[in-house]
Amino acid sequence: MTPQPRELSLRDTNGILGQPWIRPLRTSAGLGWPGVYVSTQRERPYRAEFGAAPSHVLILHLNGPVQVRRGHLGLTSARTVPPGGFFLHPAGKDLTVELGGDLDTTHVYVSDEALQEAHDGPAVRLTEELGAVDPLLEQLVLALDGVLRRWEPTARTYVDQLTALVAGQLAQRHSSRRGTAGPPPPARSAGLSDRQLAQVRELLEERLAEPVPLAAMAAVAGLSVSQFGRQFKARVGLAPHQYLLRLRVDTACRLLRERSLPIASVATRCGFSHQEHLTRVMRRHLETTPAAIRRDG
């Protein structure tokens, strides 16, 4: 099994975000996100050379169109990139780039450990891309940025899931091994065994108040993160982060009906950051509130 990804920081990026004119609106710095670093910002026109980075960089253009030129030790390719277009640069390669206008972007830096962990098979080598369009990848990047906008530590499992999906999509659709006829249909997964599911549920119940990493769930099931995600959903019908949220909400409802704890204590005991967080989740998923559940219970 490959090593588990560590938290990335600005030091793991290729230097674009370190330019003096860039002022990120929000980043994942210090949030404990393993294998990924996310930053959203406005970029000004520039031309610069950057050394090789240990992470793969994926840049989503949020507006535009804007002309971008890129290459190695010189600018060898150019394209006018529309909103929703991607700039992809693999780890371990230097980069010369020229941005032709103001641009809002979201950068996602993915560690090679996370990339390889999300893919079962030979080692993945990503391609250099300029202006690529991938609607699924775009939605995943926007989802990561959405988590940054409304960050709650209990969303850690969701971040892990999104990171694995980004890495998996990169490996499947943006690597040098991808086929010309499109990706093969996914193999049907047998799903977790009774014992594996019981071990995962026991872990979640023990750590309900904590951010539970996806890697911790996979470890108790004896699987890689990519194998675990597929087999868990095949067995349960939900992604791991969705199952964990449902478990937290169900437990909160039970405790609220017992009336033995203040609502704020129920929230934190069930893994919500505070009472208002629990209220938002219950309104969204149950169309009710903790106070109403307590009153009607």
C-alpha cells in the first residue's frame, strides 16, 4: 500500500502563488488537508520561470477568455483559454509561463502520493495541458473551493473524498496512459464484507466528534483509499462522507429526543462545530431544526 499523503503547504507549490502581486482570497493552508493544497485568487499579467515542484498543479480559469503561453526554458505553445478551461502541469518539471491578462483562478496542487493512491495499476504520468475542458473535474475543483468558503473541520472526510476524486479523474483522463477511445467502463465492485463494514462503523461511532480521515476508514477495512471508496459505496449506496453525515444526524436526533443534553452539547458530541452548524445541516437534510426535534420528541 502506498504511503498516505501528508498535508501540503505553499512550499510544495511551484511558485506562482508566491508572486508578490498575488493575494489569495482563501487557501487550505493550515487546515490539515492531506495530499492537496487549494488556493483561489486574482492573477495579474506576468511572465516568469518556475522550478519543478513536488506536486502536480491544476489551474481552473474562473473567467476569461485570456491568452496563456507556456513551455520549458522558453514559450513553445499558446492558447486563448475560456472560462472553465484548465492549465495542467505535472510534478517534477520546470515551467515558463506568460499570462496575457487579469484572471481569477483556483489552483489545486495534488501530491504524487495522492495521485498514485487514487489509481489502481501502473504508475500514473500526467500530461501537460493548456485550455483543456473537463466538466467533471471543473465541478470537483469548484466543490473544493466551496468547502474553503464554508470551512468546518467536520468536513475533513468530504475533502478527502473530493481529493481522491480529483486524483482519480486526473489519472483516468489526463495521463499519458489514457486510451484514445475513452475510459473503459468501471469494473463492478463487490462491496465491503459484513466484517469490514462493522469495523468502519465502529470506528465512526468511536470518533463521531472528530474529523475522520478517509484513510483511517480504509485502513480498518484493509484497503487502499481508492478501493475503499468504491467498495464502500457499492455496499452502502452512499459515499463515506455522506454515510458519516447521516450517522451524525441520526445520533443527534436520538440524543435530542432523550433530552439529557443541551442542544449545543449534542452538536459537538455528534461532530458538528457548534449548534448553528447542526441547525443548518438539519434544515438542509431533514427540513427541521434541533429545537423542533426536541419539542416533538
